[in-house]
Amino acid sequence: MHDDRTLVEARLKRVLDERIRPAVYPESVPLDVAVWHAPGEPVPVAEGIAASVQPIEAGARWGAPWGTSWFRVTGTVPPAWAGRTVEALLDLGFDENMPGFQCEGLVYRPDGTPVKGLNPRNQWVRIGAPVEGGEEVRLHIEAASNPVILDYHPFLPTQLGDKETAGSEPQYRLERMDLAVLDETVWQLVVDLEVLGELMAELPLESARRWDVLRAVERALDALDLQDVGGTAAAARERLTDVLSTPASPSAHRISAVGHAHIDSAWLWPLRETVRKVARTTSNMTALLEDEPDFVFAMSQAQQWAWVKEHRPEVWARVKKAVADGRFVPAGGMWVESDTNMPGSEAMARQFVHGKRFFLDEFGVENDEAWLPDTFGFAAGLPQIIKAAGSKWLLTQKISWSQTNKFPHHTFQWEGIDGTRIFTHFPPVDTYNCSMKGSEIAHAASNFKDKGVARHSLAPTGWGDGGGGTTREMVAKAARLRDLEGSATVVWETPGEFFTKAAAEYPNAPVWVGELYLELHRATLTSQAGTKQGNRRSEHLLREAELWAATAAVRTGLPYPYEALDRIWKTVLLHQFHDILPGSSIAWVHREARATYRRVAEELDGIIDVAQRALAGEGATDLVFNSAPHGRDGVPAGGARTPRIEGVAALAPRVQGGYVLDNGLLRVEIDGRGLVVSAYDLTADRETIAPGTAANLLQLHPDFPNMWDAWDVDEFYRNTVTDLVGTDEITPGEDGVSVRIVRSFGASRVTQVLSLAAGEPRLGIDTEVDWHESEKFLKLAFPLDVHAERYASETQFGHFHRPTHTNTSWEAAKFEACNHRFVHIEEPGWGVALVNDSTYGHDVTRTVRDTDGGTTTTVRVSLLRAPRFPDPETDQGVHRFRHALVPGAGIGDAVREGWRINLPERRVSGAHEVAPLVSVEQDAVVVTAVKLADDGTGDVVVRFHESRGGRTRATLTPGFDVATVTVTDLLERPLADATAPGRDGDRITVPLRPFELVTLRLRRA
């Protein structure tokens, strides 16, 4: 037989594009359209519907950036259409290639009832099926003219990312606004041919099935009269019946399709627009659930559910009914799909506490899965948190974006730092926006790494990022793929149904130990420093507020601020969303975030102040409140008293130029360039700084990644570096025992103050940068005379080791990584810690010196970047950072100093000391939360973990009478299988494994 394959395939494409698809709507009449442009921010629905409108014609331009226009469309169904299916086709000026990334609309009836959302892939509204003819049609469209930020030429700087700079030029041209007859037979034929054409393209050329499909398609096209598509579509479909009904191979890969719309809680749009995106999507999905009995839709992020409840009660009622029917599924159990690298221990825990509690309270649903398809890598402490929240599964897709190494599994057990394992799945479809294309389904099957031992994978199906969700076309394709030869099988299932099957068939899944590092988007650890500083500060203020409010409630009866703390936690958790905290959102988002963090800090400072004054009483004694989990200067952890500071620090000129700082424990030499050329540990008789080098070295790199400006730093940035060694001035600080250094470079200026604390081997480094660079990367370097093959960086509830070498491509890919409060490098018996109050990104490299054969291990913290997309003014302005170099530090010292720099002392005048509400004897045990139970009972909740990676026994002494002690999960519910803590009088003992996390609930007597 002659090979006419390309001829038939080309014929199929042209006939579909030019004849069949246009025949889906064979008859139409225009609707009358009028519009009101809201003058400012979005208005309530009733106001938009009642507004006075002006006529507008198709082809007219509309929509200033970030504006809202209310369209009213009216018309009459022609009597001749009686008995037929009629839809309104409402095209606001869509580009079908940009669902979720441009203008969108929500359609209402005149009484304000929402009908469905409009987006580039969902432009229809059903009027009747069938109609009687003569019906009056009146619909209102709340249309958002969101500008296109990520255009066909991506990553170009734009002022459209903030309403304050976006201008008023109309963004869109109104297109088709019609009533039209839907020919459902032709629509079904389109889906038949798309499914078969896409399947055919994925089958091997030598496959008999491919040729069977080709011939069936050819016969169908032969049966079609191109001048009467509607009249011959049924005959064409009949010729496809056999080829569409041939069942799949028994060994076919099995795909659980989950209806989905990954909606970024903010990204290329502000938070207020996400509220409306969620309303549009949930309106669409509840409508689709009513039409499609097999369809299942899952939505994560409790915050987004809460927005629907608060802002769209009519939509909420439909959502609640669909949830009760088991088909609209709460997923993930987190407040938002957060970043997981940078949130601190308690914040990561509270993501699950607030998310799971919302779904439990509203629906009685408890999530077993964590659902994070788009998060930029996963910290090694996360498995324990997932388990402690009562969950057992994790789904993500993003690791497939890694640039260097291909992850070896799609289904596996992920083991965290404490040994906890979580059953994890990476959908091999490699997208969280699956549209049921044949290429996607074939890729999922061929890409699946666990063939031979597992057969199930999951496909999140629907338009996401900017929302939209699953379409009726996707559902129709899935129906044909349910059991189709040559394809994986597809069935709609909930996440829980998928995981139950996948875990049952793969009981001995392979294990991956340690972080799930994304070999991409590394610069998200540094971009938008103001947002990151706001997050870090908020986390620690929340710790202080809970600690002192709980202490004051127990000791003085001061009312505990339940509502305020709950609200503030949710605000902070929202801003940990994986495009806010990572710094990858538009300028509007980060401008609002900085303002929000200022308000959060002011309110929390007020809560702390009220509680501390209640505890201290009226008096003139100078008290220091210590919020850290370790005692300092004689002030116990969680207590207040007058500090005892021993020792002094001195400043002297350096013979060779510069200054010497000395406190009897550490002697630091600062040369005439303001660089640290010696940090001598007097106790250990050992130098910290590598020979011939200098620390506190600011280094500037060019920073223009190949893609994803705010997200990425590419390794070639290291090829060019400028050491900032010039000084404008170097003088003693105002206190007389510190050194002040000023440098200028480019259009920027840096002021640093170096100081030694009395009685502590710690060099404090306060850095202020007035930053006005573009596409530059600023680092702060510390070359250390330490031979180490690995280093530790803090993560949630512990720390994680990474190699300092690059033996493998996996190690080399980690050229920028995340830490929380510290990085620690150690030889046996002696180490160095570098702690910080607000930075996350860093790199560690090692070289062997020619001069003496010793090893130099260089730690560099990442301070600032200046990408121009999506925020062209990223980080311009003044920033302040605090770091400290701690020579001679063990891992316990690193933990302690990290807490110290993030929780500075607070001084209050009062009448008496304050004893800790709960004391812990072991320094290795770190208390991360002391609070009152969320249920309002007044029980005291204490959360703690082993912090050094060894075994210990925690001994807690409450400063109040305790009736019962209960081990709980993160939601403060008793753990049935937990070993009861030991009791010896008022002392409570709990054995701890390395990095083990424990939550105790103490009922007061």
C-alpha cells in the first residue's frame, strides 16, 4: 500500500479548522451590548448590575489595565430556533493561547446569581437545550481587563504590573457577542476527530493501530459533505464508532484525572484579583459538575475557599452542595500552596493547621494529601510536618522542571531529616495544566519511571496558573480515553482515590532521602528582599506574641488574643504563597506585601507590649524579656529579669591600617579596606579566616539569566565578579567599640558596622544597602580556613547537610541553596557558624590552597538582586541586614546564635522578674511554640524538637499546675499511638529521636 499518511493527516487538519469547527455554531444573531466602566476598584455585584450603561459595538476597544467593566448583553432567541440548543458566545477579546493570563469575566443573571466564568477557552453560556424560541436574554458580565504581563516575547520589563504605573490605555477589543445555535453532533465529531488525530500522532508508525485509526478518519472525512457538515456529521461519526470502541490493552498505563485549576494566589495579578479568579473558576466548575456526572474537581488552598465564602456567598452555596456530593474535593490541607524552602518551622506547621482546620470545620473533610504541584523545591524537614499534621501523601509536579538531572522516580517514599517517610507522587504528565491532549496522555505513559512495578499516575486536568479549570472539551476527551486501544486509560478520581490505589500497588516504593531540590528558580531565595524580611520578622513576632500572651493569660488572667493571632497567622501564611515570598510576583503584590508586613509588625508589637507590661507590673526595675528558646546573659528562655553581662569589648587601631576588635574571646582585625583579615579564636588558639583572603567581602556579579528573571540565577553568573574593596570611609562607630565602613559602587552605597559583643565570640555585621543597580547580584563572602566535605544549613525543625564539593552533577546543580537562621561548617572539634536575621540564599564552595595545601571553604550569603521582570523596580531602595560570624561554634552554638539574632531582647521597666511558663533543661531541645490551645479551653500547648541531630531526653518543667499531659498532632488532637510522657512531680520527660518534633498539650489543674 502506498504511504498516504501525511496526505490524510493534512486533510484532517484543514477540514477540522476550516469546515467542521466553524459548523459547531451554524447560525447566530448579534446581541445588543452596553457597558459601564467602574471608575476605581471592583464594585459589589448589585452596584455593577444596576449601573447606567452606554452602548458599545463589537470591535470597540475597552478596558484600562486592572479595570473592571460591566457589560450588559440582551437579545431575543429567534422563534425559528425552537427545539434547538442555543448558547451565548461572549468574546471579550480573548487570545485562546492565554487562558488565565488576560481579560476574564463572570456572568450573572439580572438578580445577581452567578452563571459561569468567561475565559479564552470558555466563552459560551448555555441559554437553553432545547429553547422554545422567543426567549428574552439578559446577562451581565463583570469583566476584568487584566493586562498581559507574560506575553509572547516573555520577560520584557513592563510598568503594567502595578495599577499606579500601568496607565489607562484600553487593553482589549470587544469581539463576537452573539446568540448562536449549537450543533451538538458536530461538536461531538470535533472531539472524536481531535482524540483520534492526537492518538494517531503518538502511535508508532509501524503500529497497525495507527493505520486503523488513519483509515477510519479517512472514511469519516469521506462521509462528510463539506457544504452540509451539520447534515452529514452523524454519518461521519458512525464511521468512527469501531475505532473509538476498541478497548485498551490490559497492560495500559492508568491515569487518574483530577479536575483542577491551579490558581496562583498572587502572581501576575494582585491578591484582590485572585479573589475574583477563584469565583469565576468555582462558578465554572460547579456548573460543569452538574452537566458531567463522571467529573470530579479538586481545589486546594483553604484561603481561596475562604475568599469564596466571604466574597461570593451565592457561589459558596453551590460549592458546599458539590462538596457534600463528594465531587468538589478540598485538596492539600494547607492554607495556601506555599513555598516550602523559606517558611520557618512553626509557619510550615501552621500552613497545615489552618488549612486542615478550615476544611474540617466547613465540611468535616480531613485531607490525607499535601498538594503542591507548583512549589519550587521541598525542604528536607517537610515529611515530618506532613505526618504531624495527620497527612500521609504528597503530590508535586515542579521537580520535572529541573534543568540538569532527571529525577529517577515518579512514585516513591520521601524520607525527611528525622526518618519520617511520606508516599510521594510526581505526575509523569509533567504539567499541572493537563488538557487531555493525546500528546500529554502518551507522554505520561511513556515517561512513567516506575513501569513494571506500578501502573497508576495522576493528571491534574484543567487550565490553571490564572485559573479557568477544566472544560467540557477535556471531559469529553477523557470519556473517549476511558478505554481506548493505543492510549493510557483515563478515569476521573479524587486525589484520595488515586493515592489509595497507588500506595496499595507499590508497597515497596523506592526511597529518596533529603531535600527535593529544584534545579531551577534558585534566585527566588533572594528576590524581593523586603518581602522576605517581612516574612522572617513576622514569624518571630508571632512566636513572641503567642509566648508572652500565653504567659500573661496564665499568670495574670490577661485575655488571650485568639482572634487577632488567628487572623495575623492567616495573613502571614497567605504571603508565603509560592509567588509572593519567593519574590516572583508583580510590583503591586510586593508593594502591598511590604505595607501588610508593617501593619502586622505594629499589631504584634502591641500584643507583645501589653502582655509584657502585664507580666512585669508597675515598677522601675530594668527587665530584659528573652523570647529565644535558650537562656542568655542570665535571662532564662521565656522569662524576664535584669541581665548579667560579663566581659568587655575593646577597639584599637591596627598597625597596618584599620582596626582591631577584641573581647578576650575573639580578636578581629579589620584592614584599611574594611575587610576582615583575621578572626582569631583566642580560646581555641585558631584562626578563622583562610590565609591570604579577607572576609566581609562584598562581591557584585552581573545577573541576566536566560529566562525567568525574578526566579532564576544561572551558574554562569559566577564567571564575572567585582570585589567591592574601595572605601569612602572607615571610622570607629558611634559606641566607640565598633567599626563603621562606607562604600560606594555604581549608583549604590553600603554602610556596615562591625562589632563584638561582650562575653561572646561573635562578630556582628550590620549592613545597610541603598541599592540602585539593575540586573546585578550582591553577595557577602566569608572564606574560612576549614576543611569540610559538607556543611549544615537550618531547615524546618532541624538542619540538613549538603556537600561542599561537586563530585556529581546533582551536587554541582546546588550552586545556590536555602538556609534559615544559620549555616554551619565544621572540622571535628571546631566549627564556624554564619547566622542571619533575614536572608535565605547562599552558596558554599571549597578550594585547596597552593601555598600550604590547606582547604578554604567559602560561605557567601546572597543579599540583593535587581531583576526587571515581572517587577522592573525590584529591590530598589534601602535594605538592612544583620549577620554574625561565630568562630568555634558547634552545631548547638549555631542553633542558639540563629535564634538570638532573630529574637533581640526587649527591655521593659517593671516590678518583678518573670519566670518562664515552661522551662526546658536540655540545650539541644528547642521550643518553637508556647501558646494557648486554639479551641479556647485555656490548655497550654508546647511544641519542641531535638535540634542537633542526636538523641536526647527532653525534660520540661511547667511554671503552673498541670492536671494532664497529652501528646498531640499539630492540630492539638491526641495521638492514639503516642507513648505517654513521663511524670516525676512537676517534671515532664519525653525521649526524642534526632530532629523529632513533639507537641504537648498541658491541661491546667
